[in-house]
Amino acid sequence: MLKLNIKDETSKLKAVVLGTAKSSGPTPKLEEAYDPKSREHIKAGTYPLEKDMIPEMKAFNAVFEKYRVKVFRPEVIKDCNQIFSRDIAFVVDDYFIKSNILPDREKELDAIQYVIDQMKPSKVITPPEEVHIEGGDVMLWNDCVFVGTYKGPDYPDYITARTNMHGVGFLKEMFPNKTIKEFDLAKSNTVARDNALHLDCCFQPIGTDKAIIHKEGFRNEADYHYLVDLFGEDNLFHISKDEMYEMNSNIFSIAPNVVVSEKKFGRLNAWLRKNDFVVEEIPYAEIAKQEGLLRCSTMPLIRE
């Protein structure tokens, strides 16, 4: 039996689901793209190939092995992109919450059913239909749960808006003792540099008191200032539009002082080391072309 336990983003990781790039299928047609960055690469003929993404995920898996983390991989579904396991479900405390994802991604959940079968059935939650919520928009930080959402009346028009206010309300109901703080994110179906697909595309806590942040990722400046006040200006690493586009805020913590980062993130990695983090650098630039990176590829199940 898996005893789920996730209370924050950075405690020592014990068990995780890591997606897979095997049999990720042909390059999608333009109209099949879920986000503007993928569209850009489909148009340019630079969309990532399976043969280039498999070694990147292998490198990520090798870091988990080094730190003795138990890794579960999805069963491979033919011609299906199963890299981003963060989208399909997430853990809060000891509850496994399934995301109401885009309908054609349902089978990705079936591929980790063997993991779900190892959980206490009463701890596996399927939210009601009107609740839209994805793991990339949910971050645990002590007694807070940070939730990315989109509050515009045109929510249905954005394929890039993944978590709605019903999702925020659902978490408030489920976890009445936690502070649930939502953030209104900037969205664009067409311009990748203007689109914060999930909260972890413009913000992520690291260590015990620091965070990476992109100010323009927030539609409401008050949301940004809330985080500045919470963490303190000196504890924040501000990233530019280009760095957000390259996914600098989407690194992954294995422990409070250990992060996995993309090897090309020179400015960020230097800052992390200056602040006493151990930085495990791996290549992940091909996968980044799909507007997701290291945090997106993982679904933590147990932290110490």
C-alpha cells in the first residue's frame, strides 16, 4: 500500500510518477496543439522527436536513481504523448486527486492505474465534472495551497486555461484548514511568451524560503505582490519573458537543497549554486518545446 504524503514542493522525495516519451506519436497537426509553444514548433518544423526526448527523460530518471527515489512509469500507450504526468493528477496531503483533463487525455490516467491500485481507495478522489484542475496549477507550501486559475469571462475560449474557479472552490471545500490562494494567470492561445500555461510556468517555490517568479505571468499585480510580501524580495529570483518561455520556473526539487534543472539555464543555475543548492543539470530543451519541463513531467507521491 502506498502511503501518500505531499505537504510542500521541496521536502525529500521518496516516490514519484515520471512520464514517458516512448511511443509519443507523430508530430501533431496544427489544430491538435494544446498550447502556443507547441504550435510555434509545429509550424517551424522543429517539433521534438521521440528519439530526442527519450534520452532527456532517461537523464531525469538517472537523477532519481542517484537519490534513491522510487520511480513509477506509465504503461506505454501507442502513439500517445505521456510525458506530462503532472497534468493528469496530483497529491495533496494523503489524497490523490484526479484532474478533469482534456477529454482525449483520459487514457493517460488508465496507464497509471497499477499505481492507483496501490492506494487506499477512499484516498482517490475524482472531482465533480464542472471542476477543471491540473497539477501544474496546484502548489503546496506549508499551510497554503497556491492555485493558478483564469478569471476572465472568456475562460471557455482559452485551451490554455486549465483550472477554473470551480477548481479553486473544490480545494477550499476539501481542505478547509488550509489557506487556498488563487492567482489569476496571463493566458494566450497564440503567443507563447504571453502565456502562463500553469502556475509553475511563472512561479515555483524552492528550498525552504525562496522562489522563482515571472511578474508578467500574473494578470493581477496584487497577486504578484502577495508573493513578494510572502517570500521577501531578496528570496525571489525574477525571470524575464524569454526565461519564462524557456521554462526556467519549471525545475524540480528532490530535496530542500537539491534541484534538477535544464543545463542551459545559466543565470538561474548560477544563482541557485550561489544560494547553496546542489544543481543536477540535465538536457531537457527538446521536451521544453511542448511548453512543459521538469516539474510538468513528474507527479510526486511521497515526500518525507
